[in-house]
Amino acid sequence: MPSKAVKMDDATYDRLKTLGESRQRAPHWLMKEAIKQFLDREEEAESRKKDTMERIARFEKTGKSIPFETVDAWLATWGSENEAKCPISAN
């Protein structure tokens, strides 16, 4: 895989180098890990956004929803011995 350069100012690199020394990791490793975590987080956010937009479109098309009271009652069972199953659309 070809290597790509990341350009940063000296102060940022010095901070990265200092952190790397305290964690016994190379600055390059820290950069790769930070980028990986950023991508994982942002891809998950994009996935949630896409799912939300699909749900909104489905609601706008069908009008089906779950009343607040039903969801609230379901959430109240979380962590109890009588935890209920996720409610489905009521209408």
C-alpha cells in the first residue's frame, strides 16, 4: 500500500511526539490510530444519519409511527426483570 504524507505544524507534531513517548508509540502509529478512530466514528454517524433519513421518508410515506407513551412505557422496563420487547408501529 502506498504511503501518504500528513502535513502538520511543528507544535502539533511536537505534541504528538511527546504523547507517543509517554505511551511508547511512534507518532506515526498515533496518527494512524487517530485517523482510524475518526473514520470509524464518522462512518457510524453517516450510517445513523442515513437510517434516520430513511425512517423519516418511510413515516412521511405511510404515516405509521409509535406513540410516545408506548415508547416511554417500553423504556421504563429497561434493566428490569420484565424488560419488554421493542414496540412496533401501532397504526
